[in-house]
Amino acid sequence: MTDRYAVFGNPIAHSKSPQIHAAFAAATAQDLRYEALLAPLDGFAGAVADFVAAGGRGANVTVPFKEEAFRLATRLSPRAARAGAVNTLVFSGAGILGDNTDGAGLVHDITRNLTVDLAGKRILLLGAGGAARGVIQPLLAEAPAALHIANRSADKAVALAQAFADLAAVSGGSFSDLAGLPFDVVINATSASLAGEPLPLPTGLFAPGCLAYDMMYGKGETPFLAQARLAGAARCADGLGMLAEQAAEAFLVWRGVRPATAGVLATLRAALAG
Ligand code: ATR
């Protein structure tokens, strides 16, 4: 019987996950069906329970349910426990395993697709919300020289840094603290571009050869990447690669095989440009 998977979100109609997982299933000859399911804002747990009762084997979770999925899980992977959020669920007789593949997806995109080694690098993470929190542990696992978190509300960046202080030296502060500090990799995990607002980045932030990475993506250059390019970032990448890689990582969790992403990424990129 065909195994069933789904992505839950609200809204969900424009999710690219069904297309990505259908491509992965075809490429790896896995017999599965993956659909997008709209969960009511006040009915996430019920929607998941219905899906499990109907034979669902696993699910992805997107906005706004990642924290609720974290609470719903009966067991958490260490990376999900650190992230405080869950984007991947595995259903079995043993209960609901909650995992988080966002950080692994980001790291995979940077280190494999963009071939930027993070070991020994000075990394700046912009933002201190859920998106930022979800990627910190996997970034630290790459052994960077430093990881600094900057946020509009500095206290949130400081608190987030403290939450990971047992793993490595992580610091946090405001945007104005960044003056005179060059970084090798600058990652945007804020939602500032949704509000159409530029980030208050000081000059000299991008070291020679610096990679600017926006966890967001869209048609054309994102506002952050436009800002970074003008400020001297040598390389710019948006989050489409992260989207494909977090999906590949979830597929690995469910099916034990990690699909190649180059083909699906090219298709997604062409669709965005079209
Ligand atoms: P997400 O789940 O996408 O991380 P979130 O938890 O609401 O969403 O966090 C949004 C992040 O974007 C926060 O770091 C927020 O900064 P504050 O903590 O100061 O609110 C940041 N952000 C949103 N709009 C911003 C803007 N216009 N300028 C700078 N930072 C912004």
C-alpha cells in the first residue's frame, strides 16, 4: 500500500513541498503519496490525529504550527529539542517523533551546494525568532570560529545566545553592536523583508569573500541580498536551496535515503523566474 505523508500549515495552498517530495519519491523509486493539508488555526492537533488515523506515516509542519508540533510530539530528536520547534513528524506505534530538519537543510545548502566550509568561519545570524533558533545547533556543529546573533530587540539575541552557551561560544547583541566587526558568513533569519524594511547594517560587515545568505526566497533578488550585494558581499544566496535540503533531510528521516536535490532545485528556480 502506498505510504502517506503530508505538510500541515495555514495557509498551505502554495506550498512547494508536495512537488519536491513527489520528485524525490520518483527519483528514489519510493512508493509514497505526499499532500498539502490545511489545518484550522485552532485545530492542528485534531488534523494530525485524523491523518494518523487515516494511515499517515509522517508529516512536515510549517507556519504557524512548528511550536505546536513541538508540544504535540511524544519524543523529540536532540536537534528539535534545541530548536524548540518541529518541522518533521514521524508517526509509529511508539508515538509521535518530532524532528527539525531546517538547520541541517541550511548547513547542507551552504557547505555542499555552495561549497562554503563553515569550520573556522565568523558567522553572523540576523534575527532571534523561531527561524534563527532552529538553525543554531547545526551551525555550531560545523565548528565555526564564532557565532554572533544580532537582533532588533537585543535582549532576545542575548537570551538566545545564552540558551546555546553550553555548546560553544555564542554571543548576542543589537545591530549597532556590529560596527567594526567583519564576518565571513552573514545569514538573515529575520522577517524584516516581509515588512519591506531594510536592516540597519553597519558598513564593513562583510569580510572579503563573505557569503550573504537569506533564509527567505522569492521572485528575483530578496531585499536583504540586494542590501548585502551593495554593501560588498562577495557571494549571495537565497533560501530556495535550504527549502529543498530541509525536505531531503525529512525524506531521509522517513525513508532512510537522502535524495539528490539539484534537479528539483533547478525546477523550482525556473518556476520562480518564470
Ligand atoms: P520567525 O519564526 O520567522 O523567526 P519570529 O519568531 O516572529 O518569526 O521572529 C521574527 C524575527 O525577525 C525577529 O528576530 C524580529 O526581531 P524582534 O525580535 O526585534 O521583533 C525580526 N524582525 C521582524 N521585523 C523586523 C524589522 N523590520 N527589522 C529588524 N528585525 C525584524
